[in-house]
Amino acid sequence: MASTPNDSLDKPKSPSDMNSSTEVNSDHAVSSETPDDTSSPPMSKGKLTLILVALCLSVFLAAIDAVIITPALPTIVKDLGASDSGYSWIGSSYLLALAASSPFWSKVSDIFGRKPILLIANFIFLIGSLVAALSYSLPMLIAGRAVQGLGGGGIITLVEISVGDMFSQRERGLFYGIYGAVWAFATAVGPIIGGAFTEYVSWRWCFYFNLPFDGLSLIITFLFLHIHNPKTPLIAGLKAIDWIGSLLIVGATLMFLLGLDFGGVTYPWKSVTVICLILFGLVTYAIFGIYERFAKYPIIPRRIFGNVSLVSTFGVVFCHGACFIAPVFFLPLYFQSVLGASPILSGVWLLPLAISFTASGIIMGIVIQRTGKYLWIIRGTMALLTLAIGIMILFGADRNWGKIVVFQILLAWGIGANMQTLVICVQALVAPEDIGVATGTLNFIRNLATANSVVFGQVVFQGVLHRHYGDLVNAGIPRDIVSRLLNGGAIGGSDLSSTFTPPQLAIYQVAVADALSKMWILYTGICFLGLVISFGIQKKELMTSHETTKTGLEAEEAKRQKNLSARAKTEAHAINGVKAEDA
């Protein structure tokens, strides 16, 4: 495609431009005519629908696996003989691998193409699901969940990138809306399905469930997904991967998140283990940032943080990610521990959130497709999210159906409308050739935010709950049970509270409701910060035309040369400016 980044972002292309086959480069028109470099023929509506179903099915499975095991955790821990702290690893191993792997997947797909890497990610997810389903010990289950997370990170990132490759910026609104709706639906029904499997069949079906559907998605993707495939030679492609950068960012993420995960549960926050993990993780992030400046094909190029709009967008992504995961994680706790709902019933009570979340994503996708405007959506929904989480502070120990339903609807619109709007915003602000790494970076930041958010929320929750120690002991609850509840047991301690007398249970429910209420104050502040940051994002009109995103080693080299040329010009301008001042 003969274009420059500025052209591609600021004005539509003519049909003749769209049929050109010259690689994007602001300084040199690098020809990319290779035998495999032909444009894919237009897809029929039937084939397009089939591909989108396959992609959405993959996203559904990757999303549902983050929450489907939540109601099954007590049963899994009992069956496998795990410790009280062991249950947390069943969920966190998936999220750790998912968060750490996102940047790697996006960059590898830039080198080898989207389709083969998406197929590999699907296959890895399939293997992880099988290992988890067949697990006979906690270490085996944790390993299977980690493999699942590795594949899930690739699926989530590569589906978003593939949609960006297939459609124009305006068209992406609708398809990302559908994508967000699928994510919301999976997040909402996951606990219901997991609870049903656990209660009526076996917790292992939370993982067997993935096998036929992921296999179907893999087959459809293999047969019908036709996007640019560079057919990169294996050895040359492996040599081009930024292995040092990959190890640094994965290592930094694992150390940092493990430190947060251990803190207050496995080890005290002041322990050497927790402090060293968090500190070494932050130091490794700094080393990664320095190294990437000199990497030939960096995992996260510094240029995608090159202006205030992009930095502000990533800031909003972090705040939004921190806030959207909190209700999904803590509302079931409120329903079960305070209002006395069963695991399945707590999932049913989340349906207002799920239905509204699904509707908001699709409606906003259609609005973006028709208007080409997204900035007001980002700011408006961050304001709504701040309001929605703020009024959740009013949740008490009494059951009020008006609050439960209305608050969830407001919350869903604040979360769902921005879920994919931020992806569209980032992709509009970067050059077309950087869509892959920018989308991978967005997912990495969002995953970091969700992991940090749950930990920070738990810290506040446990801290406030500790203030009720005297009330719980005075109610006649044994001190050892109170200690377990105040040191992580309240999150997964439904079995502990089931032994309480009615007066003891009432006092415990008031304590948990108070702790959750104080916790929502933290998330309200984070949402408000995201709203303020959103005003740093500049308006950008979305294109209605589309150009194929080239991948492969030739495209990577063209980007590198373009970046070197831009850097040389910047340095030359700086030198000339200094000389002019001296003169």
C-alpha cells in the first residue's frame, strides 16, 4: 500500500491507492512485491460471519476461563487436598501467564503473520485445558492453568489485532462491539456455568468444556481466515524475535505480580520475599525500557508512547482495567457472603450487569461505525463509571433489589462502552504498521491493571475487616476462625461462615459489607483519575478506507529504517538548534 502514516491517519485513500502494493515508509518507498504478497480476495458474508464466530468463540473461552472456576474453588481445593492459600494460585496462575505473554504474542505475529500465531495460541490453550481437566494434584492444575493463560493471552491479543487488520477504523467499531459483548457475556455466565458443573457434574468439566469449542474455532480459523501471511522462514523469524526483551518483560511481570500475589497471604507485606519480588520486578521493567531503545525489533517500541494522546489513552486503559475487574471479582463475594446467595444464584444476580454490558458494547460499536467519533464516549463513560462505582459505596447488609439491579446497569454502561472504544482509539492514534504492537501493549497494560486492582482491593478489604476483629470475637466466633477470615479466608471462606449462628452471621455480614463499602472508595478514586487523564486525548477522525497491514521480516525492517530515519532527523534538528543558539 503506497501511503505514509500521516496520510493513513488523516485522510481516506482513493481506490487506486488502496490497490497499491508499496510498503509504508515515510522516507523511502520500499517495494514489497513478493509471491505471497497479494491482497486477499473479498470475503462473502457467509465466510465473514463464520470467521467472526470462530474468533468470538476463541475470545469467549479465553474470557470465561478467568471466572468459570470461581464457584468451583472450594471443591477443587478439597478434592486435591490443597492448603487455604493454594486456591488463589488456581486463578492467579492463569492471569499471570495471560498478562506476561501479551506483548510477546503481538510482536511474534508481526514477524510470522497473524494466522499461524493465532492457531498456535489456540492449540496451546487447548493443551492447557486438557492438562487442567486431567489434573490429579494442585501443581499439575496450576501448570495447566498457566499454559491456558499463555494461550489465552495470545488469543485475546491476536483476535483484536486480526480485526484491526481486516476492517477499516470505522468498521472496527461494530466488530469490536461484538467482541466486547462476547467478553461481557462470558464474564457474566462463567460463574453460573462453573457453579452448575461443580454442583451437578464435576469441576473438571470447567476445563473439558473448552475442548470441543476451541477445537471447532481452531478448524474454522485454519480453513477460512485469510489475512496477509508473509510466510517467514522459521529460522530467520526466530532470530528476529527480541528474545532478551521478551525475557525481561516476562520476568519483570512475573516478579512484580508474584510479589503482589504473595503479599498478605503467603508472606507478610513487610517480608523480604515480597519486597524483593516487587522491587526486582520494577528494576527489571526499567532495564527493559532501556534495552528496548537499542533492540533491533523491540517488543514494545518507544514510539508508541510518542505523544500525549497515546500516553493519556494508555493511562485511561489502566484506570478502566483496574475498575472493570473489581465488580466482576467482588460483587459475587458481596452476594454470597453478605446477602447469602449460593454460587449459582450469585451468578444469576449478575445478569443485569451481563445483559447491559453486552448491549452497551454493541450499541456504542454501531455509534462509532456510523459517526466515526469516539472521544466523547471515552470521557462520558469514564464519568458514568465513576458515578456507578461511587454509589456502590451505599451497598449495605440489607437486600435492596432496586440498588442491585439499577447500580449494575449503570456500572455495565460505564464499563462496556469503553471496553473496545479504547482499542479503536489507540489504533487510530498509531501508524498502521504499529497496530499490532500497540494493541499488544494495550492488552498488557490492561492485564497489569486487572492483576494489580484485585490485589489492592483485597488489601483494603482485609484491612477494614481487621477493624472488626473485636466485634467478631465478641459475637462468640472462635479466634482461630476469625484469624483465618481476616487473613485471606473471607474471600474463599464460605465454608467457614456456614457454621455461624444467625446472630454471628449477621455481625459477620455487617463487617464484610463495611469492608466492601470502603473498598469501593478506592475504585471510585481510580475511575475519577481515569476521567481526568482522558482530557489529554486529542480528537482523531476515523478512516472509512482500509489498507492491508503487512507483516513479516521485510515489513519489520521497513519500520526499523523508518524509525532510524526519524530519530536521525530529530537529532539533526536538535544539533542545528544548538548551533543556531551558539551563533
